[in-house]
Amino acid sequence: MSQHASIAIVVQGVALLVQVVAELGLERLEQRKLQTADGATHEVDHVLREGGAEVGVKIDRKTEKVTLIPKDCEAGPGRALAGKIAQRWAYSKAVGELTRKGYAVAREEKQSDGSVRVVLQRWR
């Protein structure tokens, strides 16, 4: 039985995803198909690469839902890269919204588990 794993995030505007790709310094390949380790072929809009890790990006233009498809499916560097993209997108979205509401980043702390603790403040 064949299965594939994917990570889906909802993007309100593809511009934020483009910003995240630039922040992470990922290579963008003009590839419309991605064959995953389980042998399945996926139609994608882009393929992102960092080192040996590859992730397919499928964008639903109507809902702006972005699906990240790691080339190595369930484990490995592709799955880690997809998680890194999703984490950076969530960080950028949260900090962007709070900055828009008048908060400023006071400090950031990288935790031992790879997560980031962000402290924001607002003066009245």
C-alpha cells in the first residue's frame, strides 16, 4: 500500500511564502512534477531545494492553500525542510500581524529543540 505525507499550510497571499523562501535562501527549481520516494508523481508549481533536500510546492489559486510535499515522504531531509518552511511561515505571519498591531520584537531566543521563543512588547 502506497502513502505519501504532506504538510499543508494556508497562506493569505503567496507573497509571504515568496518572502519566506528568500529568507531561508532556498533554491527554486522550475519543475512542474516531483516524484517522491514512494514512487508517486505529484503535479507541483515549484520545487524548493536546500542541499540534498527537495520539497514540492502546490498552490491552489482559489483558496491560496499551499501544500508542501517532501520528496522523501515520511522522514529525512525533505520532511525536515518542509517543517522548516512551515515554521518560518508561521513565525513571519505571527510577527507581521503583531507588528501591524503596534508590537515590536524585544528579543528572540532559539530553544534547544529548534523552536524560537519571541518576546514582543507594546508601549502605550
